Amino acid sequence: MDIKRLKYFIAIAEAKNITAAATRLHMSQPPLSMQLKQLETELGVKLFERSGKSMVLTDKGKVLYERALHLVNSVEEIKNELQETEEGKRGVLAVGINTLSLSGFSEVLQTFHEKHPKVSLKIVQNDSFYLAEMIKTRAIELAFVRLPLEYRGLTYHHLMNEPFFFVTNKKIHTISLEEISHTPLIIPSTEGLGIYSTILEAFTRQNLQLNKIAECSDMNTLMDLVNGGVGATIVPKSVLDVYKDKALYSIPIDNADLKSSLGAVWLENHYLSTPAKNLLALIKQYYRS
């Protein structure tokens, strides 16, 4: 009992006439009559009673009609759902975002949701290395991280560079990396990760010591510590965009050539789902503009 034969049966039941059903199905009457006969033989029951030119469902035919209608509709729904999934209109997308936060990310997600309301989003925020681990175990499919990230088995796509700013609770107008080297710093990352390495390399290039008093990858905690005078920090510009409501001062760093690189990563040699491709395209568009 295949789906096509059930569709033929439903057409006959609704048209109540073989010829009318054949016209509806764009086929000739003899093959349709043969399909009905084969279905009745397969099931071992009589499905229709003839009343003149009209065909009336038997009790068993009525049962089959209700079940067949439900089954055929379910199959069509599955086809539609699979097609929408292929087109990226439906599905589940698990995505990671670095703890340093990204300006405009919530806006991009809102746009994505408006375009693809049937795609369910799972968003994880953590440090870049942990997000890489989650990609490796397939807990998430795509992550937006701070580079460099030393992790094998991933595909890296650079999105943008942005400058670092010195952040403190004291009002100042200009500052150099040498002046910052005499300031107690809270590093917005942990040792071995991209942001930490980028900041350390900038000090090393100018033969300066990094006066680190703490490491903190949680931005709310970090900004609260800076606001309380525990130390100052150096963060990418987009972090300031996210935490601009804090009562802090941010100053460009003179002659530092200190930039943060933002990138997208996913599993190497892995086919990205259509929802992931759609989100990545929106992110690229956002940062280009």
C-alpha cells in the first residue's frame, strides 16, 4: 500500500466517480480502475459500492479514507518541512558568541528571526577556546570568536579588525602603551587565548612589561572591577558599544597598533547548514556596512 495508490483512492472517494477522479488526476480511467482493484485485492476488502454512476464508500472504505487522508497530509507536511529546512526556513541553529560580546549581534539576530521565524536559535556565550571545543563535539555549529585562536580542525573566516581602547574610571584624554605599562591592568581574557596574546604581543613589541593584576573574561564583572578602581583594562571597541552605559572613560591608545580580529569558525570539512549560512551572510553584511 503505497502513498500514490492512497492518493488515487482519496481522489475517487472525493469525486465519487472513476472518470471524474481520473480527470482530476490527469490520467485515463482504465489505469485508475486497475489501481483501485489492486488496492482492494491487497487489503482484502471492498472499498466502494456502486450506485448508478456514483461510487459510495463502504464502512471499511470510510475507515481507510480517514486514515489515508491523515497519512497523505502528514507526508506532504514532512516534504514541506524538509524543503523549508533545506532552504533554511526551518530548523535549529546552535551558535556561540565570545564572552567579549559583539556590538550589533543582537540586531543581527533580530533580523535573522524576522527573516526565518521558524528557525529555533540556541545561543551560547563563552570564551573562544570553549566555543571551539563545543564545535568539535557538535554542541554548536558556528561560533563568532576573537582571533587568533590556536585550535586545529576548524575553518576560520575573518570578519573584521577593530581597535582597542584603554578603559578606566579616571578622566584622561590621551594615553600611550608605555603609560599603560605603569597601570595595574585587568586583562579581558585568560592566558593563552587570542585577546590575551594580542595585548601581550603589543607590549612585547615595544619592550614593555604588562602590569597584569587579574584576568577576567566576564565583561560585566570586568567593567564593575574597573568602575570600582581595582584596575584599568584594554578592550576592543565593540565591547564599549555594548557596555557604553557604564560610568567609565575610554581612550584610544597612541601608537600601539593594537587591533582585535573578529572571525567566524566552524568544523573543518563540514557542510554548514543553510540557517548557519544565512546567519553568517547577515553578519558579513552587517560588518561590511
